[in-house]
Amino acid sequence: MFALIRGAGDLASGIALRLWHSGFDVAMTDIEHPTSIRRTVSFSQAVTSGRADVEDVSAQRAENITHARELLKRDILPVFVDPECRCKEEIKPDVLIDAILAKRNLGTKITDAPIVIGVGPGFTAGVDCHAVIETMRGHTLGRVIYKGAALPNTKIPGRIGGFTGERVLRAPANGVFKGARKIGDMVEAGDTVGYVGDKPMTCTIGGVLRGLLADGTATVEGMKAGDVDPRGKKEYCDTVSDKALAIAGGVLEAVLHLYTDRGEF
């Protein structure tokens, strides 16, 4: 079974990892200049670096469909630069998963594939997809919705280590980002971890710097540009999160349920 995933950030990469381990052929799409924060666990890095390794799976940037098929034969996950996901017309995936996490639908339609899954707010099961996966931390995280929509975006990050919004670092201005620290560094409140122009981006809590924009990324003031994990576990920087795995489990459940419900197993 072939799954095409729109988006290649950390949550989308968690989905890709779980489907890959379950025997799916997987390809992903992203924009030319990805804005992933948790870059050490995002296949989007293949776009800018040519290659990305997330846990035990390797990905490479695919230049075309033929190249993607060659990569899959070598057990390498292909990542396309294809913001509009035009490649779906030639690939004709069995499953299309929109995991851009834009909090709105950027063009995915229920007719894009036999099984279409929307991840997070912005989708309505039965209208623009066959199932929606809940992304809000809490009791319903990872649940599959076959009728209706996910919970609306609260704009408040989930609680980790007792902190919510304090752990998210935001760009201090419009401009181009330049990092001053690296993912995996231990930081304290008040530490500067990057700049936009001459304006510093500083931490409000201590912990491990779990996410940071890539140097040269264009920013808009207030956009998410970094993430401090107050639990201080450096090893968490190199493994997909509990949230990503929960969402990925919901995606896998939805695919198998929809597939078997049609009597194709």
C-alpha cells in the first residue's frame, strides 16, 4: 500500500515512521524552504540537505517520480518539493494524509485518493476527507474521527514538564533567522539562542533546546522559531515524540479500518 503524506515536519515524520515500519511505501511532500522546528526528527531536512535520517529510517530529496521509485527500491523514503502536492496525480496513492498542520485545509480533497486523512483542525470527516486525527494533547490525542472535525486550535501549546506557552520561542521580528545555539544544547532562562537581524530570541525557561529554525529561514514576527523542553532529556531531541506517535497510531488505525471496512483485506 502506498501512502503519500503532505508535510514533512516532526508530526508528519512520526506518521511516516510508523507507516514505514508497518510495511507501507511512503513518500512525503514539503515546501522549498521548510520551517520545521524539530529538525533532528523531521524528514523535511532532506529538502535542504539532500538527506535526512529519523531514528532508523533514511530519506532523500526526490527530483521526480522515477527517482522516487528508485529510492523506494533502496529502502529510502522520498521527499518531494511539491507544496501543491501535484505528484499525487502521477503517483495515485492508496492513502493521502494531510499532515501540514496549517490548522486549515490548503487544498486537500476527499477525492484525492481512495483513503484521505486530515490531521488536526481544518478538516471535516465526510466532507474533505474520510477521517480526521485529533492532535490536541489530552484525553483525545490520536483519536480517529469519522464524522465531524478535530477540536479547534486554542493557540496554546500542550503542557510539557509543567509548562505550556513558556517553552515555545517565537521570532522577535520579521527578517532572516540566525541561530546562536544548537538543538540539544542545555539552556537557561534568559539565554539567547538566535537572532533575527540584531534582535535576540531568548528563552523564558531552562531545559534542553529541542527545536530551532534553520539558519537563513525567513521569519514573521511571532512565528514559532524554537522549543525548549523543560524535562532536560537530550535523547528526546533525536526520537519522535509521544504526541507524534499517538497521532501516527491514529492514522494507522484509520487506514486499516477504512481499508477493511471496504472488504479489501
